[in-house]
Amino acid sequence: MPPMSALRIEARDPASRARAGVLHTAHGPVRTPAFVPLATKATVKGLLPAEVAELGFDIVLGNTFHLFLDPGEELIAGFGGLHRFMGWDRPIVTDSGGFQVFSMGHGTVADEVKGRTSGPAHHPERTGRVLAIEEAGVRFRSYLDGSERFMGPETSMAVQAALHSDLALVFDECTPFHVDRDYTARSTERTHRWLRRCLDWHGAHGPRDQLVYGIVQGGVHEDLRVASAEHVAAAAVDGIAIGGSLGADKPQMHEVVGWTTAVLDRVALDRPRHLLGIGDVDDLIRGVELGIDSFDCAMPTRLGRHGVALVPEPERRWRVDLTAGRFKHADEPIFDGCPCPACAAGLSRGYLRYLVHARELTGMRLLTIHNLAFVARLMADLRAAVLAGTLPATAGALRAGAAPGAAAAAPAAA
């Protein structure tokens, strides 16, 4: 029987599936809908834990796969767990490691995330790759030293137990977009078998205060997504994540998510839902409308490190590339009214462009903070709108280019 929900839903939007609530964890509450910044290697790159909290984030995500390889879960456990190791006393979610393991086999794990300073042609012995996908799990070569390693359902859950995160994700096979329906069906069935093994291991050995989320797969096939959502919801999981290939473009992605949340409204209405790896501004807005409670993505921090700032300009995908030559003499801030340290101090786009071109860490930090502050205010607007019953107007204002922080006031001013 599914456990009692850790999510207390405070309000629902009558015009959509959106809801606002509070997710209760061992390290405190998470206000939903929520965005989860990535602390991939036990740090949100360039920021102190207190800075992340001050931006308004309740929870971060640690990467099971990377922490398994370096420094190892035993070392982190020796420090008292991931919270003490990284100095973050709020909730932590850890992913299963499945995405990283399987993306090695399909060549999509970014070199930057792996910490490479040059491509695999320079260090072929260190190229991570999948050696075999078996019922027991996956054998692969470490991208760090080329050694053969293994990860399966029990391995993943044991690593996450040692990290002692508040929320653990089960080990799944993350199928890419280009595989056929037959492969996707067989992969999804294996994910369901691995779900049972993860829950069995966690039931026998896992921390009592650690929540466990199952993962819905099924690619872009509606019947497979529906069946997977029903299967995961029938298991004794505390929450449900949506993963795998979500489509070739945004409309298809939103459709796939919609299929899944429609099922969850029917069979797991009150349990929390997490959308894996999605964080573009328009996707966050639409995801909330579709009934997603939390999201994680590298987007805001990765863009910041590469000189791209988030701005209220939907026609430009809410982005401005400050590395462009036209900003060399630009004297204005990223955008007026933004309360982040760079904008509040009046630092110019020209100065920030200079810092990024000079590869100064200050520039990367300032843009990372700016982008996270943008997303934090966006999620606060969406949450406040669901609570106030004004989500359609707020979502419309954000899509039209209202700045986060101002969008929530737009309905009252209309």
C-alpha cells in the first residue's frame, strides 16, 4: 500500500492541474512548486550553501553517480552524510545515477559536468562508456581513470543511503529519444523490475527518514507512459518522478508530461511529482500548470558560467548572451529592477562581458547568482498565484515578458 503522502497540498488551480503545497522532509519543509538547483558534486558551483538559501531555495540535488565515483559514498558517510559534508542543513534530493550511466552509452554526458579539461581524444583511457546493460545492472568504465565499475538498483540505493539524502530516486534505465518503441517498452519493463528491487533493498536497509521516488518512463508513447505511471503509482513510493525522453520539441514534451500527470491525478492525486532535468522558463510555467511540484535542471547555473543571463524577454527564450560583442560598451545592468547583487549594484553588461571574457570567477559567480535569483522569483510568483487563485493571469504575464517579482502583482493592477 502506498505510504501517506509527504506533500500537504494547500491550494489547487481550478483552471489547470497546478497545485501549491509543502513537502515535508527530515531536514525541513520544501515549498512547492519548487525549483531544485544542482549541487552535482556536493556544491552549487561557485556559491556557498548560505547564499543558495538566501536566494530562497529550500532544497538542492546531489548527483549519486558522480559522488559514487569521487570522493565515494564511504568518505561522505564518514563525515556524517552529505548534509554535513557540504554544509547544507536543508533538504537534499539525490538522483539515482541512471541518467549518467546510460547517457554515457549514448554520448550525451557533458564534458563540463565530468570535469574534463580536454576531449576524450586527448585521454582515451579515461573515456567513460557503458560496457554492458544486464538485468543485474550496468557495467561501465569510469570517466576518471578508466576502471571498470558497476551500478545496479541495490548499488544506487546503498550509495544514496550512505549519503543519507532526504529524498532518493530509484535506479532506472533512461532511454534516449532515438530508440524504437520495442526497445522503449523493454527498457520500461526493466525499470519496473528495478523499482521493485530498489524498494526491497530500501525497505530492508534504507534510512527510515528517507523518502523514495519511483520514476515513470515510456518515452514518447502514450500507452507506455500511462502504463508506467500506473505501475509506479501502485508501488509503495513516497513520490513520483517523470524521466527519460520527453520528446523532440517542447510541444511534444508538454504533451508527454500531460499524459503522465493526467494519470497521476487519477491514481496518485496527493503524492508529490518531480520532473527530471527540465528548467527553461516556459517549461517551468507550463510544468506547474500540468501539475508538477518540483523541477531540477543545470540550466540557470550552467548558463551563468558561460556568460548567459536570464532576462524577461520571451522572444529571446528569456536569455541574453553577454559574451556578444554588442555589449562591450553597454552601460546598463542586466535588467532594471532585478534585486540580484550584480543588478542592485548597477554593474553594467559591459563590465560583466569583460569578466566573462577574462574568465574571471567573479563574473561566473555574479551571473550564476543572477540566474538563480531569477528562477527563485519565478517559482515564488507561480506558487503565490496558485495560492491566490490568480495563476492564469500570472502565467500570462510571465509569458508576455513580465519580470519575476512583478508578475504576481500584474493581476491586481489589471
